Amino acid sequence: MTIVLILVTEMLSQVSKEELPRPFLKWAGGKSRLIPKYHTFFPENFKTYYEPFLGGGAVFFYLYNQRPKQAILTDINSELINTYNCVKTHLDDLINLLIFHTKQHSKDYYYQMRKTVEDSDLKKAARLIYLNKTCFNGLYRENSKGEFNVPMGRYKKPNICDLSGLRLASRALQSAEIEVRSFEEVLNSASSQDDFVYFDPPYYPVSSTSNFTSYSRYSFHEKEQIQLAEVFMALAKRGVKVMLSNSDTSFIRNLYKDFEIHTVSAGRSINSNAKKRGLINELLVTSYSNPK
């Protein structure tokens, strides 16, 4: 009981009244560090924001902080969407479970939790956050059976229960609809110039050695990239404001050759060789001209 009280006290000391909502998960390909390069490309006028590849949600939280709007947040990863919904609607119970994980954390406990199949939405959400905060490089990856299979990271004191971040995120998520959906389902709702859709799919590989497209059991290859481009075009024809990020390759450039293509420099952080985690060019595609 004493340990729990100490943990709660430490977490409460993290809370700042001036802090803004931010991603509460680490995510491969997350856009937090790229926001300063993206912000001039976001449209100024729209009413509803759609993010069909939610991941860490960095763009959602940034736009919320600028001016809260209605948001439709979706992803094909049901574990991820369950976690967002638990942060939105059952935060206090979720925090209690995360405090328990914090107390128990060790190498043996990590691998025990990695193979555990939880029996409730709350426990599943707490497990995902725990593994996300303690696994190697914050990488979410599933095998073909849908099992999380990332090794434990080397953290001396991982921030498993970021009380401030979770409370701020929960507040922002109150304005959002959060559901499990495949990306093409955005065609069922986004329909006018009042809508803004941001696609951040698994990137097309720039080489045979960088072919990481399976954040979940669902792969994302050339066929899916072409399908996504078709959805992008269909939305643009309706007048929807559409933006997409992807790798700088001739394949992607050709898919979006009829739209505005911008080159941005981004840091590559997922590589077993630290020397190869430098800057690399990525593409930002918009269906509209740069408004700023």
C-alpha cells in the first residue's frame, strides 16, 4: 500500500496546469517530431477531422490544441482502438491497473504479460500501454496470429503510468468518435469541403531491407497502397481536403502525381543500427494548395 501511495504522489507531481494534450503511446512512425514541418500544410478551415490510421494520434492532438473540432479516429487495430476508448471513458480504472503494472514491472513480468491474454477491455488496454512503455523502442508489432512479439526494451525507469498525459489525452478524446474501421470506410462519411482527412499509412519500403509494413497481423503492400491512392482521389473529387504522408519513392510519387507533393526531412528512428537512424526525405501529399 505504501508503494502505491508513493507512486500516486510521484505521478501527481507530474501534472502541470499549462500542459496540452499529447500522444500517450509511443508509436512507430509517430508524427510528434514532424509537426513543426507539417503545420503549414494543414488546412485552415474544416469542421470534421478524420484519421483512418490512428497510431499514436500526434496530428489529432496537435489539431485539437489549435482549435478543438469534431474528430473521427479509426484504425484496423482493435487492441489500439480499445485502448483509446478506455482512456476516453474509463480512465480512473485504467490508471489503477497501470499502477499495479508499475509495481510489478521486471523482465520476468514483462514476458509474462507479453503472452497473457486478458479477459476484459480494461485489462487489455492496460496491458497494451504497459507493453508499449516497456518494449523495445516503443514498437508495436504482431505476428500472423495477432500476438504481440516485441522484446523488452532497456529502460531503467519507464514511465508506465503517465498520469498527466493520460488525463490530458482523455479530455481531448471526449470530442472524438473512436472506432475499428479499415481505411476505405472513410468514404462512407467524409463527403465535403468541411471535412479534412489525414492518411498516415504504413510506409512503402524504400528498399528491400526496410520492408516493415506489419504493425498488426494485417499487411500493407503495393495492392493496399494503390487502393489507398484510389480512396484519396475519390475523396478529393468530392472536395474533401486530403493529406497523406509516405516514403519518398518513385512508386508513391507516381501514385499521387496529379496532386501537390511536398518533400520533408524526417528522422528515422527504427533501425537496429543506430548509425542508420539519421534524416531521410519523406513525402507529404495534399489535395489542395498550401494555404499558408
